[in-house]
Amino acid sequence: MMSITTRSLARSRAFAVSGSAVILALALAACGSSDDPSMSGMHHGHKPSASASASQDSSTGDMPDMARAADGNGLADNKDGYRLASPDTTLKAGKPTPYRFVITDPDGTAVTDFALDQTKRMHFYAIRSDLTGFQHLHPAMASDGTWTAALASLAPGSWRMFASFSPDSGSGKGKDFVMSRTVTVPGAAARTPLPAVADSTQVDGYTLTVSGQPTAGTAQPLAVRITKDGKAVTDLQPYLDTYAHLTAFHEGDAAFAHLHPTTSSGKGSSTLSFHAELGTPGDWRLFLQFRTGGKLHTAALTLHAG
Ligand SMILES: [Cu+2]
């Protein structure tokens, strides 16, 4: 289902860090069937089409190419002539392991020029087919364009490796891409059932409570409140230039959705905005990363998009 029109609806979001509560307001649009990988890279604030998410008032129709606004699901390994290539189709289980890859341009040449996004030139995600094992890494690039993601130990099974980037030269300059490839980790693979849909979850002593009901095909705000010992958290620290980082994967195909809040800090309060692309109905596993006391926390929650 197309949901281009929902983009403009997804624009009133607020992230309020008030004295009493931390509210992450997410706007969940449904563009997962769309065709523009940039739509899934909403955190790429340098991209014009993503600028709406950085705008307080996004009522303007700033998507000149609405027809392309589909398919941000990241399941393909190529787009617009660019390609994610890797020699690593099988990785060993049970120990830290590197995953090597290269991004090639339409000429087949390795791309070495990438734009900074959220302080990084490459964002990398690993997820097992049952949506366990989430890893969010920032790989290092060799001078020849070969990236190496230093993966933590992988459980046996089928994995999907996502690269999210924006070339800084060539025909892809200014575009946001998300691509993925699968990797097999040999061994006895036990499938973990997706945890039930819930409106709260806990991590490291923090409780995250979600309110709002995302609906595929429409924009729905989703608020996440972070508390500890019953009290609202007020000591969120910046992580990748923002106060929270949200990634989501769709059950079944591991389609990708990515949200970064846009932050504007004021006296005693911050406002973060999210824009999500949950285009496919079904259950999504959300991974919300935030930082306090110098430590990164990753909470997970199953959300249903009807
Ligand atoms: Cu990242």
C-alpha cells in the first residue's frame, strides 16, 4: 500500500524531554512498499527529502518525486546502479567475526567517498531472520573502499546485513541508500519466537513505555516514555548527534525501517522528532538505543502495524 501522502501527515512530531518525563514522539508513516531507499534513511538529515523530518513545520510538500517514495525496506543489494558486494556469504558462529563489504558505483568502481551522516559515513546493522541478535555498528573503511564491520558473536542461522550510506560524489551524491545481503552462519539454528506485542519493555533498569498505535499506510505518532525506578529519565546523553536511535525490522522478511529523531535543544527541554516507515502490516521488532552515564542501552519491543 502506498502511503506517500502520509509523509506530510507524519510531520508533527514532538520529542519532549521535560523535567518530568522523556517522551519520544515518533511518527510512523507507512512507506515500506515505496521505491526510494532514501525514504528509509530518514536519519540522513542532509538529504532534501529527509529534511522534512528535521523541520518543525513539515506541511510543505517538499517531495518532488513522490512516486519514488516507496521501497525503503532495504532488502535489495542494489539501487540506482549502486551495489553492496561482499565476499562473506558464510560467517562462523560463536565468536566475533569481521564482515567485509564494498559499495560499488554504476561503473562498478568501489565507492570511497561517503557523506557524514549522524557523525558516521556508514551505518551497519545485522539482524537474524527471527529478528534476534540486533547489532548496530560503524564499520571502518580501507583506502580501497573495503569496509569491515566488526561483528560480535553471531548465533547460527540466517542473517541479514544492512548498509546505510550516502555517496558524496558521483550520480548517487546526496542520495541515501540502504541495502542488504544475507549471510549464513552454520550450526544448529533454533528459531526464537517473536516476543508478543507489548507496550513496554525494560533494559538495564530502564522501563520504556510506548503509547500510540502504528497503522500501516497511515502516519501515527508513537510516544516512548523512559523511566527508571518509576521516575522519568532526565539524563539522556547524545548518541550519534541525537538522543535516541530507532531501528525496526518487519517479522518475516526483516524489512528495514530506520528512525532518528531530529533534535533541537532549548532551555531545559529538548525536542526530538522521528519519522518511521512502517509500510508493511504485521509485527515489527523495534530497537531503541539511547545513552545515559556514558553507556549505550538497547531496548527492544514488538509493535504491531495494522
Ligand atoms: Cu549508525
